[in-house]
Amino acid sequence: MFVEIFPVKVRGWEYGAYVRCDVKFSFVPSRIGNSSHWNEDSYEEMSGWRLATFIWNNYGTQIYKGKYYGKLVDTDKFGNKIEKSKMHPAGQRHVRRFSKVFLSASDCPFTGFTADNYLLDPLLEFMKAPDDTTFPELMEKCLQSWAKGCGEDMEANTSLEAFMEDAEANDMEFYEDGKQYYN
């Protein structure tokens, strides 16, 4: 979870369709790993390449993972030829591999829901091109992006177009007064 990894404490949030989306939080530098040799104020002042390097060194494994490059092989893990069977209809098995050199941003690393990407987008953009944004400002951008994205998602899912699409996909029909017609 984002708040368990990064030094923030969320006090409350609000999002929804057609409402102002907001997150109230505190930046908590004392939650940053081994901070005994640094003044806590220095975390709040970090920006640019120094902050990008700090994020890479302290949070890189939670944000990035090795780029996927799996393949199909026709032997089992012991080198024996795989016979065509119910379990292996093509006579092959899939080998999942991740690079130790080439990295990509983890897809939905916190909850598995696409809202994770709303949280990470500002952080990933910062890592590509560090600017004068400070650590607390970056955390605020991430959390506000999440609230805004969730609000937009909710708005899209409660729209008339979404309802019509769902009704059509499920072969639902309605009378003029709005009651559902059951066939």
C-alpha cells in the first residue's frame, strides 16, 4: 500500500462522481528508513536529481520490477522433451522470466487495481525528468492524482453512456417509465 511504503499519513479523502476530489495528508519524514544520520528537515527540502536518486535507492524495488521476457519451451525443467497431453496440448510450457537489467514500472503494485497507476504516474514522470519538486510536493501530487483519477473513474462508470453500454451488453430492455422489461 502506498501509505505503508512512502512517508505519508492520510487523514482523510473525498472523491466521487461530480464532486471535488481531495486528499488530506501529512508528510512524516520520521517514517523514512534509517534517518539517524540526517536531519528530518532535509527530507522535506530534497528535490531534483537528489530526490530522484533517494527515491530510486529507497523505493525502487517497490516501484520497478524487471522487464518481462517469458517464452515457450518444449522441455520440462529437467531438460526432458514434453509430450503432447491434456496439460500441454502444444507440447510446450511457458517460462516466466524477468530481466535483471531492464526495468519497467510495476503495473498496479499496491492493490492490483488500476487506481495504483493514478498514484504512481506523477512519481514515474518525476523519475523520468526530475525538477524542483520537493518530496512532500511529490507525495501530494501522487495522492491528489489518485483522488482525481478515482473521481473520474466513478464519473465515467455512473454516466448514461456506461449504463446504456451495460444494458445493451446484458440484453436489458426497459419500459418508457423506466421499469425493466423481463422477457
